[in-house]
Amino acid sequence: GLWHIPGGTVHYGETVEAAVGRIALEETGTPVNIKKLIGYIEYPSEQEQRGFGWSVGLAFFCEIVVSISESILVEHDLQFFSQLPNNLVEEQRDILEKVLANEV
């Protein structure tokens, strides 16, 4: 029930950059270009559920690659938030607020 930025696992033999592209395409249907690494996100809220620790993720600032083709725009029906939603994964909210404030 929460919004989250795309994320996943780097496969064996896959570069981090390739994983970012694959995950973005799988989760959003849209290819991206990586602009820069903006930091890492720790998820301590998972400790209660897992009991032994939490995940850590790398956060990248990416740009969406959009074709001028009308068919791709209709196919993906891209929509954007004008502000961060209230029901956003809290750990991700922290880094996104820093991005919006140009702190990273």
C-alpha cells in the first residue's frame, strides 16, 4: 500500500548500471539513462519484520528516455507527481526530499 521508487536485485554477473536499466524498464516500462549516483538508502524499518537486519540500496538520479512516437506515450501512459505522496516508503522520502531541495 505504499509508493516506492523502483528497486531490485543485481543479478550474478550483471553490472550495477545494467541492473538499474533493467529494473527501471521492468517496473516502469520506460528506459532510463543514469545521470549520477546520489547516495544509498538503508531500510531499518525492515528489522522488525526480518529480525536480523535490513536492506541497503543504491539510489541513482536517472532521466527517462521517451520516444517521440505517439504509440510509446500511449502504451506507457506516463504520469508524474507534483509533490511526494503521503504514503511513500519513509526511508525513500528522506533521499527524495534531499533531491528536491538540491542537496545531493
